[in-house]
Amino acid sequence: ITTANGGRGETYPDQLSNETWYLFGETYGDEWKKMLLDYEMPPCSTCEDRELSALAFGVGNIGSGVQWHTHGPGFSEAIHGRKHWILYPPDRRPVYDSDYASRYWMENNYMKIENSDNLPWECTLNPGDLVYFPDQLHHATINLSPYTVFVSTLTTE
């Protein structure tokens, strides 16, 4: 975790991705597994057996998030705070600069989209809300609260 903007607690649009306050993806050790045992799994067949799914815990400050990427199917649930999702189908790869945080794309590229057919799908998760993302769906996220906590479940379905 790095402290964004000298500890001021916000990730700004012109901030580089590696300078944001964001923890996600490095939560696979025994300590994390113990903590995540109490997490109620999403409603899916694969999720019934925890060995067939991978859980990842995340926390980030306002404006942080994950830049555009794809991977296999899964779920993400907001535990605390609000998390905005932007998504495109597999055949519509967005253009972005991976050096910058996803907020840069939202405040620069998104605002220049003129044709409404080219807009991404969007949703905002509030605490307790869950989103399912299919295999290879392009997606990025932006945390909207001072601190957002979430759990993602990667599955095979």
C-alpha cells in the first residue's frame, strides 16, 4: 500500500497507478484465509466449495480503483463504502493509459465519448451489493467513498 498524495487520502485523476492507496490481490496467505472464512460466498455452484473459488479482500481510498483489465468470471461485493464499476463486452476493448489510475479514464476519456452506443455499462455498488462479471469482460473500478472495502470471488462459472 502506498499513501496517496502525502496522506491526504484521495487518489486524483492525474495520479499514476502505482501511487494510489489501494490493497487488492495480495491476500492469499493463511492470515487472510482465516479472516475470509466468515465471508458468505455468492450464490453460485462453484462457490459452494471454497476450494473451487479464490477470494480476494480489498480496500482503497476515494478515487482509487483498478484500471481496465479482464480475467475469468466472478463476483465482487461492497462491504463498506461505494464502488463504481465500468464494463465493456469482450469485443469492445477500451482505450486507456495503464500508467494512470482508472479515475483518469473516467474524467478524461469517458467525458469525450460522443456516441451513446460507445458508452460502457455502469453500476455503483453500495454496502451489501454484489456484481457478477462474466469471463473476459473488460472492467475497471473507482472507489467513491473515503474508504471502500470489498471482497471479490473468482470462480469458473
